[in-house]
Amino acid sequence: EFMMGSSVLTVLSFSAVIIVIDTFVGVSILSIGRTWFLAGTATVWAAISIISSYLLIPILGAIGLSLALASAYLFRLLCNGLYIAKYYSNRS
């Protein structure tokens, strides 16, 4: 019965790594005073989470939810990471 949960745990572990990295990137964005940018990416993150959860949970159950959250966090990390990389590349 618990063997099916191993795939959920694997995806959530991957998500945890993404969340930790995004937290550091988010602090960097806050430190340069771009709070509204973070608010925007958080809004898009929430929309992606809701829509992908709505689509994936009926089909895949718990693994669908974990994939929905992983994809939303990955999108947020990419947006925040590209923003901070562009900011620091323009300063040098």
C-alpha cells in the first residue's frame, strides 16, 4: 500500500530542493528592492498550482498534486533566477 507513495515522495523531494534554491533567489530579489516582482511571480505560481492541480489530480491523484506543485515551483525558480541573473549581468 505504501509503495505507491514512494513516487510521490520522490517528486516532493525534488520540489523541496527547488523551493530551497528559490528561497535564496527570492531573498536576493528582496535585497535589491524588487518586492513587487516577487508578488507577481507568486501570483503566477498560485495560478499554475491551481490550474495544474485541477487538471492532474483527477487523473493521477497524489502524484498529480506533487507534479503540479513541482511544475509551479520550477516555473517560479526559472522566472526568479532569470530575473536576478539579468539584474546582476547588467550591473557589471
